[in-house]
Amino acid sequence: MNCIKRAFLHDVRKAGKTLLLFSILLVIGILLLTCFSIRRGTQIAALNIRQSLKGSFSIDAKASDGQLTNEVLQNIRQMPGIKNYNGRSSSYAEYVSEDGAPLEVMTEGSFDVADGFEHAGKVVADSFSQQDELFTQFGFQLTEGRPIVDGNEHTAVIHQWLAARNNLNIGDTIQLRLNEQMLSEETTASGDVKNTVSVKIIGIFDSTRPQPETILLSHAFYQNTIFIDPKSFSELFPKNGSLYYETADFQVDDPETLDALIEQIQHTEDVAWENCAFTKHAADYEHAKGSLQTLEQLVTFLLFIILAVSAALLILILALWIRSRVHETGVYAAMGIGKGNILLQHLTEVCLIAICAFTLAAACSSGIAKFVGEHLLKQSAVPEFEVSHFTDAKQQNQAEEIVELTQMQIHVSAQDIVLVYSAGMLLILLSVSIAAIPVLRLKPKEILTKTN
């Protein structure tokens, strides 16, 4: 008679013990399934929350002398984990019409109009003008036309006041010019600067919020701001003959990868990264991180406790049962059945019961896991956070949506069931082996002697 048949007959014959072990393994299976499903649900919820909180980082390359080129930026944006990006540069220029007549700019309310800036304003170059902080944080809104996007050349988006004051419309061309007061002596001597760049107006915007009163110079007024494409800026302020950016913002899929991405970027060549400043924007994630880790650590701790208690309980019960079967073990040994075969029978007896118990546990654990998960989530006191634009360093004023951190989807999956069967079988193997060692290490004659 093989060990499987002997194991089956033993389980049927010892119905009381079988029912007790079945109940114990059923409880263990339900507890393990609950922990596995909650832990997986917590990990998925944490990933979704991290993605919703939109972590980002900025590179300030103003001191790199134009080393943050378009080629470098495109290489960075192609790295796994980078979601959105925007390259940015800014300076000042004089505005003139297509025929060379100076444009009228806002000077009313300024403390002073600097020499050479009577017809000048701030020039901002963006890969995507709608992602500039002036649009995402300070209330700029496109009212007509279209924004600047990556790949545009010689295009501009101007303020509604500037357009109305100078009778400018979509499709008109203006010139951006650098006069002597805007150029340093070193720049003038080098002769590298292209004094004039022509741009075509493709959009008109308006500022919906008042400008801070600390702005005293007219060329820094919102009304005198013009957005242009990076190529036009690089032609007006050339460095190394390449299209470049002074700063760049990158949004990532997962805020947890920020440090790894920054480290990866700093190991790339062709840029003196020691001259660049990196800034992370993940305040909301850092606030939520502690609560998320607390919940996951709590579930992991409970999982280890359940495994340890289950192993101790099984070892104790099986040790008592195997000791009560010393005579049976001695008879098997005397009949020439090997110790390995006897151990395999004990394992098979428990495994047959475990298969039935874990199958029933899988059928009734979903509701229990959901209930326990919701209770643990409340105990962890995970707060709510506002989702902000990725260019917002403060991340508390410009909320797009509320991320609810008090809910997570918990259900028993096939992966959880496989984990329970795997962990359960390893637990049974360990428990049966340890429980059987005191008896199986004896010789057949010694085993029979102990029964007398």
C-alpha cells in the first residue's frame, strides 16, 4: 500500500483529528489570504497615490553656460519614469514692430523706467508655454490662438494689453531686439549676439491675478511679458551655437523614483552637473509616505506573526499526534518501510487536509479581507492631500483634485491563493519535519521499545 493511500485512509479513520486540523488550517488559510490581499491592495493603492501626487524635479542650469542643450533635455525626457517636461529660459528684450517702430509697453505704476528699457519687457522661452509657472501658478490664461509647444520656431504669445495697445493680432510679426544697454561689454566685444529676432504671434493671453506690488520696474510687468519658443531665445541670446535652456522641469510617474532618476541624470556625460542645481518637488508625497509605510509595515508584521504562531501551533499539535503514533511508526519501520516514506505519509495526511481547507478559505476570505483592510486603513489615519501642478514648488495653492487616501480596493486574487498554497505547504513541510524528528531519528527496535 503506497503512502498516499495510507494517508487518505488515516484521515478518514481519524475523523475527529482530521476535522480539528482542517479547522486550524482553515483559520490559517483565511488569515494568510487576508494579509496577502491587504498587503497587495496596499501596495497598489500606494502606487496609485504616488502617481496622483505628481512628483517632479527641476534643473537650474543657469551657471552651466548653455550646457543644458535640447539634445540633453530630450535624452532626459526619454528616461523610463519621466512623464512630462518643460524647458525654460528668460531674459529681457526691446519690442519693435515689423517695420522697426518701437512698441508701446506698460509703464504706468512703475517706480522707474530703466534706460534702454522704455520699450522692453520680459521674454520667457518655454518648450510648452502652458506649463510655465506663470500659467500654472500665477493666473495667466490663454484667451486667443494657441500656446507654444515643443518644436515651434519663431513664434510668440503676447499679453492682451500689449496686443490691444499696439493693434497687434494673431498672425502679425514683431521683432525682439537687444540694444546697447541690454548687452554687457564682454558680450558686445565678442560679437556673438544676434541683435534682432522676428517672431510671429500665435496666441494672446491675459493675467487674471494682480501682480505683486514688489515689482517696481516697468519691464517686469505682466503686461510686458512675451512668451517665445526656445529656438528664438537661443538665437537672441546664443551660447555655443546650440538650442539650450536655463532651467527645466520634469514630472515623474512615481515620486519614489525621484532620487534614482536624479542620480542617473548626474551620471550622464557632456554636462558639468556640478554647476547645476537639482530641486525635488514632492511635498505631498513626503507627507503621505509615512502613513502608507505604516500601513504596509503593519500588514507585514501581522503576516510574520501569523506565520510564526501558525508554525508553532502546527508543530505542537503534530508533535503530540506523531508521538501518539509511535507504535504505528515502529510497525511500518519493522515492515521495511523507509523513514522517508513514513515522513512522506505524514506530510501527505496534512497536505490532503490543507488542500481542502485552503480551497474553502479562498472562497470565503474576500469579505473578511475587505473588512479587516478597511479597519487597518482607519487605524493608520492616512490623510487626504491635494494634487498640484508639477511646476508648483509649494504644492498647496493650485489644487487640481483631491486624492482620497482612505480607500483601497481589496480582493482575493489568484496570485494571493497561489501565495497561500505555497506558504502553507512550506509551513506544513517545516512543521511535520520538526515534529517527526524525535521519533524518526530512532531505530525501528528503539521505536518499538518506546511503545512498551
